[in-house]
Amino acid sequence: MVRRVAVVGAGSSGLACIKICVEEGMEPVCFESSDDIGGLWKCKESPEPERSSIYRSLVVNTSKEMMCYSDFPMPADYPNYMHNSQLLQYYRLYADHFDLLRYIHFQTTVKSVAQRPDFSLSGQWDIVTINKDGEEERNVFDAVMVCSGHYTHPSLPLSGFPGLSNSNILQNLMKEHSSCIYCNCFPFAPSVSTPGYETFSGRCFHSWEYKDADACRGKRVVVVGIGNSGGDIAVEISRSAKKTFLSTREGAWVIGRMSSNGLPLDMTAITRLNNMLTLLLPNTLVNWAAERALNYKYDHRLYGLKPKHRLMDRSPLINDDLPGRILQGALVMKTNLKGFKDSGVEFEDGRVEENIDAVVFCTGYNGTFPFLPSVLTDGPQRELTLYKTLFPPSLVLPTLAIMGNVEMQARWAVKVFTGSSCLPPKEKMLEVIESERKRNMKSYPCPRTAALQVEYIPYLDFMAKEVGVRPNLLTLLLTDPVFWVRIFFGPCTPYQYRLTGPGQWAGARQAILTQWERLAQPFRTRAVPESRPSAISPWALVLGGTVAMAFVLSKTEITPVLSGAAQFLDRCKMFLKDSWFTLTPN
């Protein structure tokens, strides 16, 4: 029987794992290498080897109602998209409320996790840790939950660029990361004797090192990579640099955090209704409508942002300011970086920018866990192969889970540990993994990236069904239709998975009913006059639109019809959303 559970890391997922283990009658022991909770969201002035690192200005991309723990809403006065320091404060409130700190061993690093000789019978693990005094300790655990995250080992692809002296880069890295360069903290660690090319005089570094734009003031800077970090850093640097260039291999669809009426985008987009429509409607139509809406605000082709892939095929770039910086000329879009020339850089289209002072590589991270046994890294590129991004199928007994940043994963993992939920046979899990990988590789050519992609609501619902907490929509529709409307048409907030079943929370229903109130609370800093409701009936609007569309159908061809229909649907959607927001508690 699983009793003692090792939790590696005291970040957002680690805290959830501790709490859920306690609720299930287990004994969690959490090992945190730093001196505080928060993991990724604990911003430090200097990056530390083997730990995640964020920049000072980082603001979350997920609104508070969508990212909070399912039984602990964020304070109503918190902004909807908060600074990293406020999110860390929320984690402190959570840890204090559920008394989680007493289970955490701070300044304790996990050195190795290995299966015991009788693992096939016991499922137990030998774990070696090093405490703050440098002393090794050995303990036996019934299960392991790895919560150390994927953002600790930067991917710095310097060896692929001609014109960049390997020895020069090695010296820079040794100077700034002398304590970790030889432990594979960076994948690029060539020999000093490696023959180099002409030495690039500027500074090259990874976004893992970036804290603020002070060092870039008045300089010419190239940012490589157009993920969320690349977009944020490029925008921030462009406010103080002489000139900023953003180099991208494929471009990106850019969306802001704000939806219509100024509401958080994720609360209007991530709904069960939208999920159903996405599954039912042709993918081409969904992409056309969504891309049209984005280009209506700023033409991605004109701004040099348009990618080759369709919007729904990959995750978009979330950034509120990038198009504005391009419009002002402070930020210039460039093709993929090709190489270095003396003090300049060359791009794939043959253009060269001279007098470049710094190049910031926002090129992601290698999701490695050096303390885990090598037998688990059996993927095509020696990465972890995981069933539903969580369980290694190679284990005889499923007593180890690699946690992401989703609370439901912890709830499911604990049920698997206890035997309340059973995994399929190894062959079936491998079949599912390969099927999902192939499907995702149509959009994500990298196998490692493809293996981590999930569809949010279906993924949560799958795990919720395994746990026994998936909302029964049909029952709700028949017994409580008013509340069903909130569930189906409203945002799919975490509280939905605390309504029934194991871990049911009595406050879940009220949390859903008041989620729009908490959204509105931080805006109420100034009294404003009440607006008079519109006298136009929504049914009159629909009827008028139907007549107009019928007339158009008789006079024009299909393309203008679709365009007009899209405008009509946009207006209906805005009107209904206004009505919905008005009906929510004030």
C-alpha cells in the first residue's frame, strides 16, 4: 500500500501534490532545493544553476480564475492577469491555509531516484538527497511525484551558427556559469580547442539569464525566438534599446490577453460550448474565422508576423504590446538567424544588420531530469516517454509521475498510486502515446514538443473521469438548467471539477456563481455612471440578421456572404456577451 510519497519541488504543482496526498491519507515528504516555495514564480536577482529563472516584469498569461487551485479561489481584489510576485503571494496563502510548509524540506536537493531491487513487487524507490550542509541522506518511498518543472536546462543552439567562435562563447558561459557549464546545464559545451570562425564581438546569452533591459539601453539587440518569452523580452528591450530585432523561423499568430468588452481572453474562449464547436465545425472554417478576427485588428502579413501554420494548429503568441512596438518602428521583424559576421548578424533572407551589441536566445528548454534513472528516457531523442504526459509506461508498477502545471494531474496520479484508478497495459499506453505524437507532429514537427501537446478541456475531462469528478452535463441540464448554463456557456474554471465525487468541495458551486464578480472586483476603483440597457430585443436582432442574410444570398456569391455572416455573428456574440455579463452578480 502506498504510504510515503516523495514530492520533488515545492512550486505550484508540488504544493498541490502535498495537499492531495494528505487528503488521501498519505505521508508526503517534499524536497525543495531552494529556500522558499514557488518554483518558477520565485524571481531571484541572479539565476541559479539547475533552477528555473524568470525576468522581473513577467506577468502571467492565464487569468486568475482559470489558473487558481480548484478549491481555493484567488482573492477578489487580485488583478485578472497578475505580476509574478502576486502569484507567489497566492501560493503562500494556499500553503498557509492548508498547512503545507511542515511537509517541505528546504535546501534539499534530490541527487538520484532509483528503483529498489524488489520494485516489481513493492513499487518502491530509493531516493538520495543532499541537504544544505552537503550531507547525503537515503530514504525509501512508496511513490514519487516529480514537480521540478521543465524550465531548468536552457537550450542554447549556438553550435549551429557559422561565424561564431565556439571558444569565445565557451569562455563567456564559463565566466557567467562556471558552476554549471560542465554538468550539462547548457547543451552546448564544446572543447576550447574547437576551431572557430571569426569572433562575434557582441554578447550572446539565453533568456534564462535575462532579468531586465537595463543592460540593453541605447544598444542594438537581436532577440531570437518568438515564443511567449521571446515576445515579452523583445517588447521590453525595445522600450530602452536603440533598435530591437525579433528573429523568427516561422512567425506566429499573436493574440492579446484581452477579449471583447475588456474581459480576459481565456474566460471567454475556454468554454465547453467553444470546445464542442471546435470539434463539430470543419477545422478550415474555424481557422478562417479566427484568423480573420485577428487580422481585422492588425494584418499579420503586413506586420511580418504571419506564420506558415494555421492559427488552431499551434499555440499562439500571447502578447498585448508586440504589434504596437512594430507599428512604432521600435521593433523590427526579421527572418531566422543564419550566422554571425564580426560585429553583425546575418539572416536567412541574406540581409545583414551591423553593430549588434547583444543576441538573446529565447530558444526554450530541454526537459531533462538528471536524477531519474536512464531507463525511463526511452523516447526517440532520449526524452521521457509519458502516457498522457504523466506516467512512464515502462514501469512495471505505476508509482512515479512527472507532474505538469495542472492540479488535476496530481489528483489522478494519487488515485493511480492507490489503485483506485488503473492504467491500461503497457502496449496500449505506447499505442496511445504514438498515436497522439503522430497527430500532434502535423503541427509540431519536433517529436519532443509534439508529445507534450494536449487539448485543454478534453484532457481535463479525461483525467476527471478517471478520478470520478467529471461534471455530468446531462444531469445538470435536467436538474439545474440555470446552473448548467453557467457550466456549459461560461468559462471552464477549475471549480467545475470540485462539484461532485472524491474531493468534492462545498464551495465549488458558489465559486462558479461568483467568478464574474471576482473578475470585476479589481476594476472597481472609481465610481462610474450606470449605462442604460439597450431597448433592442435580441430576437429582433436575430430576425433582422436572418432577413438580411436571405437577401444577400439571393444577390451575391458565397465569399461575401461568409464575410457578412461573420460580421453578423460577431455582433450577436458581443450582444449576448454583454447580456451575459449584465446578468452576472454585481
